[in-house]
Amino acid sequence: MCSIFGIIDFKNVIEDKSSIAKRLNHLMSHRGPDDVGYYNDDKLSLAFNRLSILDLEKGNQPIKLNDIISIFNGEIYNYNQIKNQLISKGYKFTTTCDSEIIPAAYKEWGESFVNKLDGMFAISLYDKYANKIFLYRDRSGIKPLYFHGNNKYFVFSSEFKGIINFPHFKKQVNQEAIFSYLCFRYPINDKQNFFKDIQRVSPGTYIIVDIKNHSYQSKIFWQIPDFSVSNSLRKEKDLIEELDHKLNYAVKSQMISDVPVGVFLSGGLDSSLLTSIMSKYAT
């Protein structure tokens, strides 16, 4: 699970933000009982709860590379491939954890480094030199990431708890979101959460928070591609082979772990298929 949390104080209106960040981070300790990590300066406070999966001893966050500081919740399945690319370019690493590649990848490829990531993630990346924070959410929105911002401060969190308990946030029920939930069993867009003035970072999207200009904007790095039926249809055998390859790759890549891996087996077709594939790669 893990959790990330941050307070950006645009106008120095928040007293003792580091203590606030520590207290609010503790509210999400159930997401990461193995370790905690903090980063503080005059502009912001970052906080992290860790559930250890890779490099149990040395993989805590934040990760710092010169003026780049990152925290992230999730897992990067192709981190070894990215790591090898970065090593070939002269970067050095001290852990075997996927989190360590994030600031190095950003330094090498800029904000578009996220296009290289295969995984599920909610990432906060602070570039002190550029005076900006980047908040990334994975393509399918598997990992949660919420935010609340105005021209005085910006707060982000893996859960509502981190924002609704923030001292400067005024809790108000969002009636539109409740109506949407009663009709569709879910708020229908990322601006409609059950509390007013809390938004989700949309799947396949990242937020750029400009600390100097007290502003933020959203950018899309991935969208569901358009599908169309080709005039020359592929053979069924070829499609089955491709599907089998993709399923095996997806399952095998997500089994990389320094702790035991399990599966929820309900007896249905999907979980039975995943269990069968996992049994091939279990060691």
C-alpha cells in the first residue's frame, strides 16, 4: 500500500507545517506500518508511510538525488530495465528498490520520464531547482492521489484523511457527488468527491505545482487508445498467442518481491487463470 502526503506553503501562512505533516501522516500509518520518512524545508513538508516490498532494509523514502526529492506509493515493474539504462549513462544506485530510479529517471528524461514506467503508482517529485512539484498517477488510476489547493497552499494525500484533517481545510459535504453516487454508485468525475474542494489526480495525468507562481496545472501523459477494426483481420491463433504473452508478462512482472506473494483465489475464471500462471513462476 504505502502512503504519500505533502503540504506546499505558497505564502508562509502555515505555522509548524512539519508537525502538521507528521500528525496527518500518522493517520495513514495503516497503509505502511514498516517505516516512515519525512522531508522539510521552508516551502514544503513531505511525509511517507512504507509497506516494505523490495529491499526491506534500505528502501525507505524520501529518495534524494541532489536537488530532486521523491516519494511514491506503488510498484514499478520494469525498474530493473530502467535502472540498467541509467547505469549505462553513469548513474549510481545504493539499493535494489524501485523507488530509487525515480529521481534519476526524472533528471535524465525530464517530466516525461513517466512514459517509461510500467507499473501502478502515485508519485510526488520535488525539483528544488525548478521550484516545482510534480504529482503523477498511473495510467489506470490504481493508486489513489487526492489534492486541495488555492493561492495560499496546496495539499496532497493518498487518502481523504490527510486533507480533511488539515487545519486550514473547511469540511463541506459535496451534494453533487452524493447524488452521483446514489445514481451511478460512484462520483462521475475527478472533481466530484464527497467533500467539496477535494479533487483526484486523474488516471494517466500529472499535476505541476509551480511554487514560485502559486499555481498548478494538469497534464495528460496517457489516454486509452482508439480501437478500430482493421480491414485485414488477424488470425485467431495469433491473437490468442499475443494475449497469452501479455498475461504471462503482466503476472510474472508483478511477482517481483522480497516478501511472499499471494493471490486471492475466488474460483472464478480470472483468479483461476492468474493462479495458474503464477504457479509457473513461483520459486
